[in-house]
Amino acid sequence: MWNRLNKSMMVCQMMFGLSFYGVMVILTRFFLEDLGYSEADTMMVVGAFSSIGPLFAIAGGFIADKFLGAYRSLTLAYGGFAAGYTLLVLGASTTNISLSLVGIALASYSRGLMSPSYPSLFKRTFTTEEEFENGYPVNYSVNNIGALFGQYLFPMFVLAIGFNGSFMLSASMAFIAFVILVISRKPLLSVGADIDQQPVSPKNMAAFIGISLSMIGLVFFMFSNMDIGKNIVYVIGAAAIGYFISLMIKANKSDALKMGTILIMTVLTTAFFVYYGQMMTSMTMVTINTMRGDLFGFIPIAPEASMAMNPLWCIVGGPLIAMTFSSLEKRKINFSTATKVGFAFILTAIAFGILTAAVMSVGPDVVIRPEVFLAIHFFQALAEVIVGSMVVAFILSVAPKHIENFSVSLFSVAIALSGIVGAVFSTSIALEKGQEITQEIVQNVYGGYFSTLTILAVVMVVVALMASRIIRIMLKSSEAAQDVVTAPAES
């Protein structure tokens, strides 16, 4: 099952996890301290950085399918990461906001270029579909291992080598991945799709360059003008969903009903990832302002590195969730995907309930121990594993084959929309620059915000369970409509 090609690609994935999430975890302090951004503006930029990449996966998939192929798209994506992080080095060295924003714009676009290309090419390095299905979860764990070490170590690297040195380290790791892909060019092309094995025409290359420059310019504009940028995300997301609805209207009744269930799941996914996005925005701001001490008294951890607890628990939670549902299925206990999303919201409500209790009971010293955030991330990571691993599988199981890839892209649209919406919500707890953190502020500002999110998570449990019943009815109606269509043909 394993060979040099898929192993080398997983090394690239490890480099991505280390470099991208390492940059993400230190961006908050970089914008606050070096670039002088306010808390509100910082949360908007970091929230956008975490979400805009998935949105541009739609463009990345189009480029890979029509112009370059998966191999070239993936290789150029890693080259883009290296270039983007290098621009961040220059931005940090000169305290240049424009260079820094171009750097994260290029990295965001490269993520969108990479997202659809990597799994497509990785799949072709396996002999059978079964081998790929067994191997891909390992690849997911490798990415989370990279994210874990990146998020834990980079805040410490900043103390030793500064922001510019840390960004250079990320650029170096992305460049290593780029070199690995260049060295593996011939064997990867040999297993690639037809478009990978054909030369790129000057027309296609010109189209790629034009689209890429336009996309990077658009992302830069969005980061530079977040008030307008967030509306652009809404427009792109609404356009993608609107196009999907137009296809649903034109489809036959059976397919239309199935597509309707995808829309319902997209809404649930968007709501869930609003909570997930708090990890990069409001929760990071809370940890920077309140989390003090070593984990369990002996594991040093920087406040912004609390995000590293998420991939740690994801690594543990993946097998745990898989074994739990597998054990239930052996006992003939089967839950629909929407019901499982309801379970995810229960876990989310517990996580934010713990956070609410922590900030409401904070003492005069305004200190929250790291162990509290470890517990919070445990429940939220389990919820993430459920939604992240099962919603895409549901979409693939019901989507009409001729729009399968576009249907899956709605998952990325949901992540992008939720990232911006979550960042907007987070700005409600932003404090003025230099404002002193007091017990009253933590209890009233943070406590009120997270208690509201906890209550809404409980509401979403009910909504998800109701949606589960509606989806089940729609799928039964779809099967009945399909039977009506096929019956005359069989007779």
C-alpha cells in the first residue's frame, strides 16, 4: 500500500502543517504587537486568513481540472507558500503592512490551489480505492501532527528568533516540500490524470497566470479592506450556493431532493464552523489575556499556543469517534449524519459551557489555568472530527455524479463563510488598545459572549435533530421518485 510517492507526499503534508499553522498561531501577536493593529482588526484578519483559503478551493479545483492538472497546481501551491512566507519575513523585518498582507494573501491563495489538488494526486499513488481509503486517514493524522508541533513550537521560536526568523523557518519548510515535489516530478506525472501528462499550452498558462494574479489581488484587497472584504466573501459564498440552487431547480425531482439535503447540511456545517473559528479569534484573544502557567505544572506553553491542543485531541479523537460509531453500528444502532452533527453541537455546548464557567468564575488575578483550555479543546476537537469527517462523506453519497465535485466544494464555502461570520462575532469582545484586563471585564465581556454562544449551541442541537428528520423524509421521497422514473423503463 505504501510507496515512495505517497510517503514523499505525506512529508509535504507534514511541512504544510508545520509551516501554515505555525504562521497562523503567531499572526495574532504579529499584527497586535509589530503592526499595531487593534484587537478587532486583528481578529478579522486572522479569521479571514483561516477561512479564505478554503473559499478559493473552488478556483483551485477549476485550475487543476482545466489548465494545469493536480501535480503542477500542487507544486506551484507550495512554491506560493514559500514566496508568501518570504514576503512575511520582509514585512516583519521592515514593519511593512502592505508586504505582510501580500504575503498572507499569496499564502491564502496557495492554500486554495493546494486543497483540491493534493487529495486528487495522493489518491493516484495508491493501487486501489480501498488502499486509498485506508491510507487517507493516516495522511490526515500526519497533517494534524504538523499542526500540533507548529502551533506549540512557533510561539517559542518567536521568543528566540523573532517574527522574521519564524516566518523564514516556515518559508524554508514550504520550500523543502516544493523541492520534494520537483524531484518526484516524473513518477508523480506517471500516475497523474491525462491533463498532468500533457504539456500546458501557452493559452492555458496565460489563463492560469491571469486568474492567479486576479485572485491574489482580490485577496490582498480583502485583507486591506476587511469591511468590504467580508462582503466579498458573502457574495462569493452566496453566488456558489445560488448556482447550486439553480442546478437543483433544473434537476429531476429525485436529484433535487438529494441536493436539498446537501443545502441543509451546508447550513448546519456553517453554523458549526462559526464555533470552530472562535479558536483562531476570540479564544486566542482570551488565552493571550488570561491563560498563565505551565500545563500540569511542568509543560511550558505560550498562551497563543493553546490552539495546539486542538490537533492533539484530533489525533486522539479520530480513532475514538470511529471506534464509537463502529461499535454502535455492530449493535444495529445507526445514526444519520445530521444526527451525528447534533451530537457534535452537544460536545460544542459542553466546550463553551466550560469556557463560560471559567471566565465567569475568574479571580482578581484574572488567570485561567491551561488545563481548562485543554478540557475545552477536547470536547471541541471531538465535535470537529465528527463534522469534518462525516459531512463530506454524506455529500458524496447523495450528490448527483455530474456535479459531485462542485457539491463537495460547498463544504469549503461553509468553512469560508463561517470563518468570516465567526470573526465578525468575535469583534464584539475586542478591547481598546492598552485597556487593562480586569476581573469585571473578563466576567462581563467574555462571560456574556461565551454564555450566549453556549445557549445558541444548545439551540443548534435541537435544529440539527429536526434537520435529521427532514433529511430522512427527503431521501425517502427521492427514492420513491427514482422508483417512479425507473419503473416504466423496466417494464
